[in-house]
Amino acid sequence: MKLSPIIQPEELILLNKNDFILFDVSAGSKPRYDEQHLDGAYYLDLNTDLADIKDFAVGGRHPLPNFEHFAEVLGRYGISKDTHVIVYDDKNGSNAAARLWWMLKSIGHDKVQVLNGGYTAAIKAGFAVSSEVPVVKVTTPYQITEWQLPLAEMDEVEIAGNSDDHAVIDVRDANRYAGLTEPIDLIAGHIPGAINIPFTENLDGSGAFLAPEVLKEKYSKALADYKAENVIVHCGSGVTACHTLLALDYAGLEIPKLYVGSWSEWSRNNKKMILA
């Protein structure tokens, strides 16, 4: 039976702590982690552990790291192919938890789950917190050979945006998509041909993922005219896009292509853009 990509806080509390490894991947929240985090959690940094940041015009703000680096990160915490990994962040999975989930799934690591509702929901459910950094008990080499989930490059996105049988999904909020505001990148706007389905629509009012059947109905309707292999999902830098890929997997639908470079790469390469 396939492991659900989402684990509920109540389920996490019932697990034996020796049976899984817990990661806090809340980007920009290391000071909060040092002060308080879910008991037993290690901290992974989006910028240094889950990305290889160089020139934003080449791969965007959070390009994927090379295999050697990611393997070193996993081995550093004793993760083997059979390790049950549970990840959370403090932004309902959209901050970097979904990104780590995608990266692990993409190297063939099946036993990985994202904590529904994240840090806040776990505390509300009664999961213990701590300021102590757990000690790594063992390090284990981890072999990675390829990204097994589909990826799209900038040129492919350009072609897809001009094709009636392809869909390019922009998961940023509506104002960023419309070019009304841009808090991070240099130019406001969106990729020509992209449609806007904000990742926040994957969540209910409490910040938890909508039920799988609700997500399935939503995305089956939105993507009814497209084959999964013809769908490309992006955001600002390939992080929150993973939230929608996670939602699709949770819904039991096929995981489409991820454009990691996203708007941060596109907007720095003299590509056509739809501006406000």
C-alpha cells in the first residue's frame, strides 16, 4: 500500500520516535528553531542544503543541488533508502517542506511524508517541543543517480506556453501573477500562456491540506484538457511549486513537470513577459 504523502499531527504523535527522522525545513527560521522546534527535529537549510545558489539567471533563486551534495546532506543524518522521513515547516508545507518531499521522491525515496499543518498544527495537537539539537547517531552513504520525477527547462516552458495542448501553471498569488506586486524578483508579471492556480488554494481555513477527494475534483477539472506529461508547474523559485505537486500526489493524481528556475530565472533572461 502506498504511503500517503501527508501525515496528520495526531498520527505523528503516535509513532515511535525511533522509527522516523524528523526535519524542520522552515526557510529563514533558524533562530526560531534554535529557540524552539518539534522535539527530535533536525534543521535543514533551504539555501545551503536543498539548493545550489549561484547566478539567479541560471536556474533561478533555488536551483537543485548536484547529486553529490544532496547525497552528502542525507548521509550526514544517517538516512538510508528505508528511512522514514517526516518533514515540516512553519508555512503549511509551502516554505520548503514540500520541496524536500519532492527531492526525496525524485531520487526514489518512497518513505517520506509532510506534516499536515506544519509546526503550528503539531504543537496544537500536543507534540512536544524542545530547544535541544539532537545528536546524529550514525552517518550512512546515500547513492543518488538521477532525478526520477519530471523536470522542465526554460525553453520547454516557452514552447508549452504557446501550445494549446500544454498547460503552464503559476502557483504564486494572484497579485504577483498579475504583475501588481513583486516582493522578491526584479520584474513583476508572469510567463506568457501560464494560468494562475495559487498554491494557497490547496489549503483550508486552518492551513491544512484540503481532503484528497476535494483536491482531486479541483485539479481534475482544472487540468481536464491536458495530459499529465504536458503540464508544467512553477512559482518564483521552484519551492512553493512543490506544494502543488504534493497536493496532486495527495489527490492520487500523476505528478507533472516542475520548472525549478521559475519566474526568478525567466524574468532575468529577456524572455517575453506579461506585465501589469
